Amino acid sequence: MPGTAHSSTEAPMVAPTPPHLSPEQRERLEQLADAARLRMTLYPSPTPPPARRSSRSRQYPGGRPNPWRIARGRRRG
């Protein structure tokens, strides 16, 4: 598209290293950043399941509905 501010040759959004860091600290920071980037590429975070409203009929892990809750609901009055 014409008129976009960012070109593809720009560096990714990374803050420049702060000038007050010592060379050792800067090296450590770069190692951590590399490790974080590597981890993101190797292990992408799983997408969370879509949030669903909890339905009225709660089920056991086995798939059977909870017998106590059903029985209690039926015997009213």
C-alpha cells in the first residue's frame, strides 16, 4: 500500500540497549533476548481454548452427568 510508514528493511521492534549498562550486563541482556526469541520460535504458546459459558449440566470427566445433582433437582417438593 502506498503511504505506509514502516518499510520491510527496518529492524524488528526491539528497544536499543540502554547506555548505562556495563559491557557484561549488555552481553547478558543480549543472551537473554536471544534465548527468549529462540524459545518463542521453538515453543509457540498454545492458543487458549475459546471461552465457553459453563453449561447447566456439569459432566464428570468420564462423560456421565453427575447423578446426585440430577436426583436432587428432580425430587423437589
